[in-house]
Amino acid sequence: MRALGLDVPGTVLALSYEVIADLGARLKAAVETSKMLGRVGWTDAAAKKWVSVYSALSAPQPGLLGAATARGEAQVVRLALLYALLDGTSLIAPEQPRGCARCLGIFRSLRRLHLWR
């Protein structure tokens, strides 16, 4: 039995053709820009922030949620890299890994709220 159910199964966010076409064009432009960027690095501020959060992100978590969020530091770096590339820059800025780490923190807090055991 599922803990949470959907009111209307199969319901998805409806987007107009124009919105989807715009997103596709923006993604295509970001991919083309990223091909020219070369190696992606960190700003000094982002590297400093990364050092301060690395231990917490790499700490093991128990249970199924721990398995789902394992290697949180690697997941955060990958997402931060994608954000930098989508922004068209070859430097990861502090807000990119911070936002990703917050997402991971939300998932990990679900265990404390007993929404995921």
C-alpha cells in the first residue's frame, strides 16, 4: 500500500507547445555553448563553500533514504555542473552547489518527518 496517493492518476503538468518549443530552443543553445566552454572549474567562493559542506554531504545516511541519497556530494557536483553549463559559464558559482545541496537536504529531512522510511 502506498503512503501517498495521486488524486488523478496519470496527471502531468500541461505545457503549451510554445513553452515546450522555447525550452527546447534554450536547451539547444545551452548545449551548443557548453561544447565551446572546455573545462569547468569553481570560483574561489564556490570552492570555499564546497569545502565547508563536503563532510555533511558525504556522511552516510541510514535506511532506504540513505541508499537513495548515497554519495550526495557526487550528485551535488553533477547538478552544479549542469547548472553552470545551462547558465553558459565555465565556472561553478556558490549558488549552484548550494541550491543542489538544499535539494539533497530536503530529501534527507523526509526521513525525520517520517515521510520516507
